[in-house]
Amino acid sequence: MIEPTKIPGNYRIRPEVYTDDRGEFWRSYCSEELSDNGIDFAVCQSNVSVNPHKYTLRGFHYQRRPSTEKKILTVLNGALQAVIVDIRPASPAFLSHAEFIWEVGDRSSLLIADGCATGFLTLAAGTIVHYHMSDHFQPEYYGGFRYDDPLIGVKWYHEPAIVSRRDLGFVDLDPLAL
């Protein structure tokens, strides 16, 4: 089942789960199901984020045009708080954010539209996140802003314990520069 979020073009994907004596089986990506729901998403790359420590923060990250990077995030182990920020100036949801707290047992995925930034905070040690990407990473179009930017006003579940130097070096988002 594909459910729209409060930010246009972003979706929560809830798979059908099959269980038997062996365990369970569910699909993490189906181009046909996405297409049937009017979503164009072809996988170019897949990434895995392994986070050994609780309260590790990653973000906020995004790709600028001409990159059209969409992402599908799936928690494979652990738990996290994921946040999407709409940084598309023409969007009716410009500068708003949506947050999602989920753990591996939830089995859902989050589809993030191009032109939106993402960040997440791990809520359990050993959190592993899988990303399907619709575009190859292009470092020349990479951007980011502070996880604690007052303009965005995200209320993180807990104060981050681990943040990379790069993420700490980001400045607040400048909406006029988008």
C-alpha cells in the first residue's frame, strides 16, 4: 500500500508481508506498483548505512538540480526518526517538514521526492538503513544544512550523540539560495 505524506510527492510504502514457518517475506521495491500509483522511480544505485551507536544523526542532505535524486529508505535493523524537509521553492509545502518514527518490525519504507532533504536519528544501537536511489550520487550537486536549523524547527527525539564533522559544519538553510 502506498500512502501519501503531508509533503507532496513523498510516500510511506507499506508492503504485504507473507509469513510461514521459515519466517517472513516482503518486497522492498516494485517498479510496477510504484508506476500503478503514478510514481516514476528507477533504481540506479543502492546504499546501506550501518550505525552502531544509538542517537547517531545523519543529515540534512539533498541533491540540487540537475540531479533528480529520489530515495526509498527502509530500516533493516534497529529504529530511527526520519525527517523530510521540502526545499522546493514552488511547492505548497516549501520549508515544511514531516517526521516518521519507525523500527524494523514496521516493515514500511519511505519514498523521498527529489528536491527534498532528509535526515535521521537512530533510536537503537545497530540501526541499519537501506537506500534505493533514483540517480547516481553527484558530489558537485550535493548540499546540506544544519540538523538544528531554527527555520525548520525539527524536534529530535533525543539530543544527537554522534554527528559527523561535515554535518556539524553545515550552515543554516538559506531559502533564497534554493
